[in-house]
Amino acid sequence: MLRFLIGTIVNAVGLWAATTLVPQVSLTPYGGEGVWETIGSFLLIGAIFGLVNAIIAPVIKALAFPLYILTFGLIAFVINGALLLLVAWLSTFIGQDLLTIEGFTSEGLEIESLGWAILAAIVMSIASFLTRTVLRVLKIR
């Protein structure tokens, strides 16, 4: 359980870095624009990203193994971007009220296209690597 919580925090930091550095990736906090709502939203989306990476990613990576060989592993960028788009799509279902119109939800993670999702996945990977390195130095696992 502690490992999942730390992974969620690492994913949230990576997601924060992606929304800060990639212009077409944005997160509208659930419940308002306050600091705690923003932190909670990043943690919630980080937990969803962790669950998607734990459940769906191994199946997709096993099925895409021939593509990994053909592209020398570069397909991993596309798969990670597609998984991030899946998380963005799933995040729109969390904050919906009763009177919303499909496609006009204002809360959750928004990514403009697959290209921006691939760039955001790369930024998230780098930020997650740096966060995990800092946690190892501090001896928090």
C-alpha cells in the first residue's frame, strides 16, 4: 500500500511537470480552484495513471511486442502517450455533475492530441525519474 501511495505521489509530480511544461496539456481541478483542490486533483489523476499502468499497460506491451522489435522500442513513446490519453478520458468521468453535456466537461485532465500526449508522457517519465531519485536519496521508498 505504501508503494502505491509513493507511486501516486511520483505520478502526480510528473503530471504537474507535464501540465506546467507542455502547453496543450491542462488539468482543471475538481471542486474549485483552491490549492488543496489542485493537489487533490493531481493525486487523484496520478492514482488513475498508476492503476492504468498496472492493469492495462502490461497487456498492451505484451501484444505490441512485435512492434517493439520492428521500431527498436520507439513504439513505447506512442503507447505511453495513448495511455495518458486514456487517463485523460477517464478523468472526465469523475467530476461530471448531473447537468453536463457530453464533451463540455470542465474538470479533469485535457490533452489536445496524441502528439502532445506523447510529449507529456516523455516529460512525465523524466520528472518521475528525478522524483524517484530524490526519494531514494532521502531513503523514502
